[in-house]
Amino acid sequence: MIVESRYQAARIVAPEIEKHFTEHIRAAAALGEKDLAEVPEADMIEAMIDATFWASLHREEGHSPRISLAFLKPEQTSQPLHFERRLPLTPRTLTKLSPGFERPGIHIGIWHENGELYVWGATLSIPNYCFVIDVSEPGLLVIKHRRFEGFGKFGNVAVLIGEEIKIIDENSANMPDCPNVISSLLGINGASWHDSADVLVQLAVSIRAHKRGGSLLMVPAGTESWRHSIMHPVHYAVAPAFTGLAGLMKRARTETQWQLELRREVDIVAGLTAVDGAIIMNDNYELLAFGAKIRHAEGRSLVDRIMLTEPIIGGGATIVNPTQSTGTRHLSAAQFVHDQHDALALVASQDGRFTVFTWSPCEQMVHAHRIDALLL
């Protein structure tokens, strides 16, 4: 039988997660969507989180587990790797299996019978809105679901970091200054993963993945005012503009091949953010420069306050002094957006913190959207 967890955060968050999946799957079914996952009950969610959390703290041959669990029966997937005998869902089981199933896209399959959860095998294919738990480092769990189209980043539901709980607030997308990239990460704007905002999401994920920190400044095509906020000469200016990603966005999009090419072009551009300085790209996705140094534009005031929000429950807006709450990379990006109101900045820290800076016409100040919880 499913037993009570020792990890208190699991018990606290499980009912909210069950509610989230129930509402989304019910709404999807009402719209006629097919291949929908089944909703795990709160006690099952609690047990899966508990087992996964304790497994994440173990080590197998000196390595911490990096695993992904999916709640589905084998009949809901195609070509599963099916074990001859069921395995109990325990931290030890997950730790022992982790070296063989740690590659991206592989999920350890979990199902239940007579009140008992068990491991039945592994799969690459899962149904829409399938409950997934990812472990990327000890004590850090991300509960997420597969997006309906099945392409791109999964939609995050909650992040557990030890005893810290972050439940994603989908209502954040209703804020008047919420940029499309945030709505896309929340998975509720109805956009296709081929759309521009979602390409920005993939750029953000790729920038964060190289773990060196980096900045991407997006400016309107056909304008030159951004040059007033950049130090000259620009050592790595690109002439003519690099149009690999821009050209791909204009092409006919055959599902598999186009997606593979998109990932390649995204990684090429995102990799350049590892060079000291910022990437400059216009909103047609033409690369104009990289390694650019941001400066205070003449005639503009120094940014002395920004509005900071995080799209989690309880993550309301606060007004902060950017010099006291951000690093040099974040401060320079805030200054750039303060000077260039029609620009957008994506900024990653080496520690994984990720912020989107936009200008808020409502508050007449820079709005810093901290989105690390959405990118894990």
C-alpha cells in the first residue's frame, strides 16, 4: 500500500499538483484533445515525490542520480522497454536504475495496482499532460507535464528545492506587462512551438544550459538606436547579419527535420553568449553582434530601481535597487532596457538564475521577470 512520506514538502504540495493536472486534462478533454494522460491521486504524487527526493540524495558509484519519472501504464506509450518483473518504487530502485536512464528524453515508467506503485520499465514516448518528475541535482525536483504538441520544453508545475516549494502561478501571464516569452513558458498562450516567443524560450534554455552565464539583447529590426547603449568599437560585430535562425523561421516547417535544424541553430546562437559581453539580435532573429559591452546611453539617467517578479504563487512584485540585488551582468541589462524601452534582455547567471528584462509602460520602470523556476 502507498505509505506516508518522510519528505514533508511532498505532503504539502501533492494536493495542489493533483488539482493542476485534473484541471488541465479535463479542459483538454473538453476541447477534444486525444492521447491524454491519467491523473495520479494526491497520495500517489506524494509517494512518487518522496521516493524520488530520497533517491536524489544517494550516490551510485560516486555519481548523483539524474532521472525522470513518468506516471503512465505501458499501453499508453509506443515501443516501451518493459521489465519482465515489476520493481518496487523505492529510493534504492531509482538510484540503481539511474545510470542507465539518465539521458534526456528517457523516462522511467511508474504505474499502480492495488494501491501499490511500481516501476514497469522505461519509455521515450509519453501522452499529453503526463505527470513527470525530473531530478537534475541532489534535492532539486521539478514536477512538469508534456506539452500538447510534444515539442520543446515541458511545462513546469512546481519546483522543490529541499524544503523550499515553488508552485508555478499561471495567472502571472495575466499581468499587463507580461511578455510573450513568459506566457509561452507557462504553456497557456496557445502558441505553437514554431512561434517567435517559443523560439526565445528555447534560446533561454540553451543559454542557461552552458552554465557560463550570458546575455541576449533583442532589439527592433531596422533601428539603430541600440548602438547608443553599446561601447564602440564592437569587436565582434557581424556583417552582414548572420541569418541562420532568421532563415529557418521563414522556411516551410516539416515537423521532424525542421525541429532538428531549429535546435542546431538555437544552440549556435546561444553558445555565443558564453563569450564575455552580450549578443545583439533583432526581432527578425538576425544576429548583429556578440561580445558587446553595454554602456549608459548619454542623456539617460542611471537605472536606480526595478520591479522584480517571479511567476510562482506568493512571488508578488517588489521594487528593488538593482545595484543591491543583481550582479554586474543583470545590472547592465537593466540599464540597457532602461535606455532602450523597445528592447528585451535575457540574462543567465553562472549559478542558474535567469531573468527577462522588459520595460513596463504601466509602472514606467524596468520589469525584471525571474524565470529560473520555469526553465529547470
